[in-house]
Amino acid sequence: MSDDYLLDAAWEHWDMILSAYKLYEEHKPVVLFDIQEQRIYLYPYKDFKEEMNPGNQASLQDQYERAMATSKIVVFVRDNVNRRLVSYSLHYERGDAAGSRAWRKKRRRKK
């Protein structure tokens, strides 16, 4: 276990994440694992990127390009309770996480 509970959640479900990824591997999708729903979602990179703000788009593009060049998968782990969304570049064959980036999911509160 690490000090990062979101990374631990990704590793705990790694076999399922990798199995889902392998179904669409030729498309090189971005993976989203929701810890509350315990569900894995796969998105085309371009579609996922378009949903982000411009600053996060640039970060994702850099992370995605590096991940693809080094046989890694971009995996986002979402925690809706704590409003966190963190991305990791994980080795296709289980290894260390690299190039993780964190974004807090910001929601506007209704007045």
C-alpha cells in the first residue's frame, strides 16, 4: 500500500482495468475508474480531452503522449465523495506509477 489511496484503488482493481483496456487496446483509450461506483469507463482520448479545461487539456496531452511512447496506460481515478480526480500513467504490465497528475474536481455550489 502507498500513501495514495487513489493509486491503491487502481492497483486493487488492476486486473479488471487491464482486462477492460485490452478489449479496446488498439484505440488507446483513457481509463476512468470510479471508486464509489466501482466501475471502469473507457473513453477515446480526444473525447476525454475535450471535456477538460484548456490547462488540463495541455497536461493530459503531455501525459498521454509520454504514456503511449513508454507503453503505459493513462488511468484516472475518481472519488466523488472527496471531489478528487487524479490521473496516473501506469505500466501496461503492472509496475510503478509514473507521471501522475492530480486535479481537484471543482463544482460550483448553488446559492
